[in-house]
Amino acid sequence: MGLGRSWCYFLREWDIEAERRAGRPGLYVADAKIASVGIRCERWVTSHGTSLNICPDLTLFDLTSPAETLRWSRPALPTLGGQIVEHAQAARRYAELFGRVFNLQVSPPQPIEWEKLRDLP
């Protein structure tokens, strides 16, 4: 619940109300999935993660076909009336809201050098 709640707080800052749907992972605005929330358990290790579409260019999603999202559109923050937000700004704000929800002090993620990702095994 807390992972989704932190995204709900983030979206409310842009006057966007998101909600959970029974039987569907993630957060939705109307029938459009705006955020993903996931948990995986494997070999005694639990991983969790979230994502939010803040960029208006979602063409990379055309290269994937995750089973859960084939039936629903994937809007970005600007297409729902929010403003275009820089990734670094969004990451800082989300870290603050995540920390508030979980009563933690969270450091925002460091920028990724995309060129270095190509060299990973």
C-alpha cells in the first residue's frame, strides 16, 4: 500500500487523482495505467519497485509487451494535465514523499550515465 500511496501523493501535486484497481497491479487514472507497483519474491529475497510515466514520449513501450498492460493505455504525466517534469526533479520529490510515507530519510537516486549501461553484461 505504501508504494502506491507515495505515487498518489506525487500525482496530487499536479491535481491528478490516481487509484488502485482490484485485480490490477499499479495505479490508474480512468482506464489508463499511470504507475506500476510490483513485488517479487525469489530464492528467499523480496524485491519491490515502482515506476511512473513522467515523459510524454512513451514510444519505447511499443518495443515491449508486458501481459498486464496490453489492454490499457499508458499515459504520461503531461497528457493528464500535469506539467513536463525533469527526471531529476521528479526523483528528488518522490524520494521526499516516499520517505514521508515510510517515515524514513531517503536520498534521491543519483543520475545514470546511459552510455555506461550499454557496457553492462
